[in-house]
Amino acid sequence: SAVISQKPSRDICQRGTSLTIQCQVDSQVTMMFWYRQQPGQSLTLIATANQGSEATYESGFVIDKFPISRPNLTFSTLTVSNMSPEDSSIYLCSVDSSGRGYNEQFFGPGTRLTVL
Amino acid sequence: AQKITQTQPGMFVQEKEAVTLDCTYDTSDPSYGLFWYKQPSSGEMIFLIYQGSYDQQNATEGRYSLNFQKARKSANLVISASQLGDSAMYFCAMRVLNDYKLSFGAGTTVTVRA
């Protein structure tokens, strides 16, 4: 199984500022995903991040608001830009292990963001 | 597009008893995978069990088993011998082959009573 870490684990930010969330995996993976979970809601995919290419964003999410970097096969960042209270959520990164023969998707511990 | 439905927003179960969490799905793709995750109050997503659409047998992982009824498009999770630590939100999710994105249901909150 993949071990995933995220930084920070939680943060409280002022509106109008930006926060960059880091996701580190203990092995090389092709695909990394970023999800958002608003309070009391299910998970919604923000974007898919592949190394060496631009991230692919889901409907309702744009690069200007959620820029993503994927500099190598073990690391990715998600930035939440120009934050508003509506951005208060848990942000989770995940990786897919299917390419290695495991039918599993693993998640990081999440970043709990509160915007005041 | 895939759709996952979890109709039980919350359930109570007595310690040591079994509980079944419902999940139905909708897809036109014949190749897909179904996942169950547990999310305790800490917020982390813990992978529990996986069922592939072509798997002949129902998946089992310790106290977790998946009641997979392909014709009915249901993939219910059974937790046997419930423990207090099982109290959490449980999510059913699906992805289709060659598209690694997960689609999640709304989740079911399970509360285990002593």
C-alpha cells in the first residue's frame, strides 16, 4: 500500500489569502488526485495531476483558483487561491495503485482548512 | 457518467452486532470497480474493501464483506461484530476501467452503541 502525507494538516486563513497544500507519496505513482470535502458533504474531485503534463480539472474548478503542480512522481501541490469562507473544507490527495496490480486508491490524511 | 447512491444518512448499531450499509450504482460501462471507505471524525479516508465487476466472489477483508449483486447494481457493505471504533462515516465509491477518478456516494454515518 502507498503511504501518503500531507502538509499542513490544518490551517486557519484569512479571506483573500492563498494556501499551498503539499502531498508526498512514498513511492512513484502516475496519477495523483485532489479532492475537496465541504462540511457535511461527500468528496468531490477537483483535478487529476499527472507528472509532466497540465492538471485536468473537473467541471466547476479552474486553474486560476486551484493551481496544481506535479514536479515528479512522488509529489504534488494544490494551492487554494484568493480564499473565501466557502473554501473551508477538507482537502485530500489520493493516488491510484491499479497500475501496480492493486485495485486500491489511497488517500492522504487530509488538510482541514478554515477560512475566516 | 457514474452515479452512486447511499440512501441511509445515519444508522445505529449495537456493539457486537452486524450492520449492512446500502450502496447502489449506475454505469453503462461493463468494467468497473467498487470501493468502500471509512472516514472517522479525524477526517482521514481509510480504504476498507474493493470489488471488481468481473470478480466471481464477493470481497471480504476481516470483519468487512461486500454483498455484490451485479444484476441489481448494488454493493452493500456488511460490518460484522461491530466495535465502538467502527463509529464513522462510510462512503461507497466507484470508478470505471481506464478512468481512475472515483465517484462517491453521499455517505452513511454509523454510530455503534455500547
